[in-house]
Amino acid sequence: MSSDKRSTGIESLDKVLDYLRLGDNVVWQVDSVDDYIEFARPFVYEAINNGRRIVYMRFADHESIIRNNSSVITYELDAQDGFESFSTTVHNIIAREGLGVYYIFDSLSDLLSVWATDLMIGNFFYITCPFLFELDTIAYFAIIRDRHSYDLISRIRGTTQLLLDLYCYQTDIKTYYLHPLKVFKRYSYTMFLLHVLEHGNFIPIVNSIQSATLFCALQDRKLGSKQKYLDYWDKVYEKAEHIYNMSKNDGSDFLPEVKETTTLLSKMMLTKDARVLELVEKYFTLEDLIKIKSRLIGTGFVGGKSLGMLLARNIILKDKEFDWKTYLEPHDSFYIGSDVFYTYIVQNGWWRERVKQKTDEGYFEIAKDLREKMLKGTFPPAIKEQFIQMLEYFGQSPIIVRSSSLLEDGFGNAFAGKYESVFCVNQGSPEERYECFEKAVKIVYSSVLNEDALTYRLKRGLQHKDEQMALLVQRVSGSYNKKYFFPQMAGVGFSYNTYTWKNDINPDAGMLRLVFGLGTRAVDRVETDYPRIVSLDKPMLKTHSHKEDLRRFSQQDVDVLNIEENSIQTISVKKLIGQKLNMDMDLFGIRDHEINRKLREFGINDEEAWIITFDKLFTETPFVKIMRHILKIIEKVYEYPVDIEFAVNFTNRTPQINLLQCRPLQTKGKGVKVRFPQNISQDKIIVKTNGNFMGGSIDSNINKIIYVNPEGYSKLDNTKKYEIARIIGRLNKEYIDPNNDRVMLLGPGRWGTSTPSLGVPVTFSEISNVTILGEVAFSSGGLMPELSFGTHFFQDLVETDIFYIAIFPQTKGVLFNSNTFGKNHFSTVLPNFTQFQNIIGVYNFNDNIVRFRADLISQKVLCYLD
């Protein structure tokens, strides 16, 4: 035997295969794991005798391939952790073990019980086999015959070095037959014939009569199952449809099968979270799940956003308070399964980069390059065809591609605004519409690796969790008005209102954030614009008290889809209504006669001024009653506060609500009443104000303050203002110890704005470690705060336990005293940026106690030197 040949431990098998070679992956296709064991153990014993390093990858429930043996290194793996975690763990083990190691894997078929699809087994083999080959290993795998699809067998055949069919034929005695299907770079005249094991020797069957007889006998054993070459996923759904049809005819006789199948499908497609699964099994029928499957592209989970939307709708439809068919617009959605995301990464050859990105060293750095690559990949033909058929179904109706990751919209992790949603106006030829749709999918996929999302996962200890991205594709709710398409109104709703700006507002009544047109302006923190905030127990109560503020603090612009330009567009309320819309505007606002008079004086006839108030919507329709009821019945079922996104269209004055999203709401309640000290000296007070805060009641010590001086900041050009934002990010990362520091960050106008003239344009990842975030009004510089309750910005603050306050120093009763800060340590902390030491102040209070107190009930805030 030459030095590069290795034995299987069975001499006659070595002769058939011309031995094994370093780099060989050997896949045994068997009828049972017992047959695999018969040939794996001799390989192990031979390797041990020759002093080889043997590694056993143990992950299945079947009998152990290797008996307890101190010469074998066994890794106990848990495939329940998900494809990415499992595959990454295996990859890291192989990398750590190094060159020339021998491997035994459990039967890959057992992975079906946790991954539910051949696609993911194929992906695992596709990324693992070449890595083993590069390291000159020899590895044994097994799959159970007739349990898998043609596609999986084809992928294994195309990747492995040896594919061996092993039959065990039982008559009077047990007889093994071996049929080599692929043997890489080896050949003999009899190698690919059927071989029979007789008296310890594999003998090729060269007689045609004997070969035909044996093959026919082996084939006869496999007859009678039309499902044998279907993916496991498809087998389960064929069985589910059969049970459903039988249950319709035979009723209670099939109840146990219906319940068992419903649970199985729920775990395959909706969730494995025990808390959510309990709700799913209560509110979803087998028919519901079969309908979801009919709209599913690929395989895997539909993701958190899709599940939240579907669950909330089912909860509402079971309620008897209203005729929901009148008030609830049907959804018309498709789902792109989470397995498609990993398949996209694997088949484009990016898996190893994905593994490196999951390490501490590569977490942010490698993400940049991988994010760019994900915008340029290709999809498998079968997935492309399903995309095309879905687009044919929608025709030229506008659609939106929304993230629906596995971790999204769950209890404790909302991921609000972390991932992209992309509108497809969906105009043009089929080829053009497909190109736009595929681009949208890639944008959402790549957003898994954006810096804000990575920071969010890191702060919540989720950086090593599987984050598969499923997608929700929804028909956009709305109608055509001239060249524009949009819903008449949209918004977000909360079953619990933590922004009670008046003492007599009941937070349990919930609140809404409403806009005219697309809901993008309700969920995002929009510059120079003001959605309507509605406390559901006092809907006519406005957040501003003076009549002259009515126009200023109302919605100025509308987001719409421009059909002619095939794009989303922002247009002023005046210009849009000036198009003579086919809708009853009295529901949404009041005519602004003063502005209209001025428009006519200037000869402007294509604009019409309205102030968006929604007052008649609240007083003349059942909208408020319906929304309050929706929020409360979902909250009751969840046993937890919830928030929803919705769009609304009207038939006459009857609202038809399209529920787009639902998730558990991350809130901070009132807690205990906070007590404030009496007779604090004015020179000890840092901040004193009433209201204008978010984050519940708080009583905390502060040991550091970072302050961006409003007057100095306002004089900078935009380039320098962006530089200030990056420096804040540097301080957030390098100066703040999130485990020990409690930091108050104060700055002018709006944190996180995209317009530097309105505030400091930081990203969430650049302020993620602060404890209290304050926005300070500087009216002469046009830098004014905006309380953005209900937006993704607000959700970021709540979920990361950041308290928010807006400070208006020129308002009566408000104090803000930056002279209490003491010595500025900026030049010591960042000596290379001393040109900004008069703009950014860094203050340490290790020798003094800074107390920050806020009380939600009394709406008081006080920060002072104690």
C-alpha cells in the first residue's frame, strides 16, 4: 500500500475502493444506522491502531456510532441551537483540530427532526465537506435511504469524494451488498458494480442475470411510497393536507392527528419559543397553517414580524365585540422562509466569512465587506421561479418587502427599525419589476449586518444567536389618487402609554401616533414634522396647549408612492391635497383659511392648505373605540403590553384597518413614587423641568456627563458637525464602561437626526452606552428637541434602558445649569481632537454625587449635585 493510501479497516473494502485517500469524505447511504455502524467501527479501530487522531461528532438520538473509547475525542453537539450555531461550532472544531484528523459523524438524516428540510442538511454538507478536504482529513457520514429528496442526494454526490450505497438484504442470513456510486480519482473494471459480502470478502457481481435479479429484488422493497424522493418538508405538508381533508369528512375521528400535525407544523414554520407556541396552538388551526404554507417561498420559519401579524389578526377575528369583517382589511401576504437566507449565503460562497464575522475580532470589521457582497449575490433557479410567480400574482400592485427575522418582534427583543423595509412601487415590465424586487430582498438581507443591528444584538447578548432573516412581502394598503398611491392614514398603536403628558391621562388606555398617508412618518423620527399623538382615553387632548401652535405642530408632509416615477416620494400636504383627491378630507383635518388666502394672493392655485388634526375621525367614526379594543384584546391574550402598526382606508366613513405588525411592547412602568428633596440650592441644580421625558420613573446616580455645547455646535459647518457625531461615537465606545459608568449625554436639538442643522447626526450605535439622553433646546440656532414617542428611536431608548429628556431652558419653571459641570477632561480623554474641546465637554463626578430623579406620576425631573 502506497504511503498516501489509508485503510477502511476492512481489507476487502480497501480492494474495491483502492483504499481511502487523505481528503476523502465518505458518505454511506444505508437502510438503518446499524448498517452504518458495521462499517464505521472497523474504520475507527484501524485508525486507532495506526495512531491516528479520531474525532466523533455526536448530535443524533440514535445509538452511538462509537462505543466508549478513550482514544476517540467526542464532541457533543446540539442541532437544536439552529443551523448557523451548529454549523459554526462544527467549523470551529475542524479548524481547531487541524490537519490529518479522522472524523465520524452521526447520521445526517437525524438533523431532519430539528431542521425539517433537506435544504439545510445540504447546506451543512456543502460547507463542511470542502473544509475537511482542504485539511487532508478522512470523514465518514451516513444518510438513510429513501428519506431524502433528489436535490439533497444530488448536492451530496456533487460535493463528496465517495458515495457508497450499502444494502442489507435479509433472507436466511443477513447479507450486505455494496454499490459504489462515486469514487473520486480511482477506477477499476469492477469498481462500480454491485458487490456482495461473502465470507468476509466483497465479490463483484459480474453475471447480468444475477445482477438484474438482485437489483429488481432491492427495487421491489422500495415500491409503494410515492413520497420517497420528496423533501421531508413536503412530505409533512402532504400528510397535513391529507389529515385536514379527512378531518373535514370524518370529524372527531381525526382530532388527535389534527392536533399532533398542527403542533408539528407550528414548530417547523412559526416558532419554537414555548411562550409563543402556546398562543399559536390556541389561535391557529390546521387550515390556517396550510394556508400559510401555500404562501411560503422556500422553507423554514416565517419569522417574528410575520408571526406577530398573523397571530394578532387571528386573536382579533375570534373576538365577538365587533363585526371584524367590516372593520378589518384582509391581508394579502407572502413569506420568504428563513432557510432561503442561509442558502443565499452558502451558495454564493460567503459562509466562511460569515463564520469569521461571528467572532469577537471580526464582528464589526468583516461585517462591512460581507454586507456589500450580499447586495450582489444570485439566487438558485428554483427560488427565482417562486419569486417570479409571486410577482405575477401581485401584477403591478405596489408591495413592500419587510424584514421578519427569527429574533425580531419577540418578547424582549423588538429590533425596531434595525432592519430594512423596502417599498417596490412595482411598475414597468416583468423583467424590470423582478429586478427591483430582487434588489429589495438583497437590501433587507444585507441589513442583518448593519452597524446598528450588530450593536443592538451585542448589547442584548444575542451576538452568537442564529439570526436568520425571513421576509414578509405585503401588498401595500391604499388606493390610487391621480399618480399617487397611499393609504388614507396610518400609524402605530400602544396598549400602554408611557408618555402621559398630563396627570389625568390614563396610561392603561393606550395611545396612537397617526399620520396622513404612508406610515413611514409614524414609525420614523421625521425632521420638522409632527404626527398626531392620541391618548385613547382623551383623543381630543393635544400635546400642545396654545391655539397658535396647532398649525406648527401638525403634519406638514406626506409619504406616498409615485406611480409615474416608480418611487416613494415625500410631498407637502398642500401640494397633495391640491391635486383634488378623491377622499373626504374633513375626517383628517381642517381647512387653513388664512394660508389658503395667502396662496391665492400669490396666484398659487395647485395647492390647498389643511391642518391635519384627525378631530372628526375621533368624534364622528368608531375608530378610537375600535383601536382601543384591538389593543386591549391582544394585550389580554399576550398578558403583556403590545404595539402595532396599521394602515386605514375608508368606505364612506367606515374605517377598514389593515393590521400590518404586532409585537410585545418594551415599556417602563410607573414603579414606585420618586421622592424629591426640598430646598435644594439653585447652584447645585443641573436640570429641573416638568414633563417632556420618556422612560418611566427613575432614581439614579450619574458619574459622568458628556455635553455638546449648543452655541458652539450651531456655528460649525456640516462637515464638522458630522465629525462631532463620530467623536461622540468614539467616546461611547472607548470612554464609557457600560458595566460601571452611568452617563448623561446632553446636546442641542435632536440626537440621531439626519439633518445636522437640527441636531447631532449620531447613529444608535454611537449613543448605545449612555444612561440618560438629553436634548437641549437652543432656539436661536434652530436646534429644538422633539419627543418622538412611538418611533423606532423611542423603542431603541426603551429597549436599551436609556432614559430620554427634552430640556427647554427658556421655558418658565425649567432650569439648566452647565456651570455645575466643573473641569472639562475632553483633551485628556481624546488628546488628538483638542480643536473640539470648546464644543464637547467631558465631566467626571467620581468625587461628587450627581443624583437624577424623575417621577412619571408627578411628571417632575430633577438632576442635582448631592
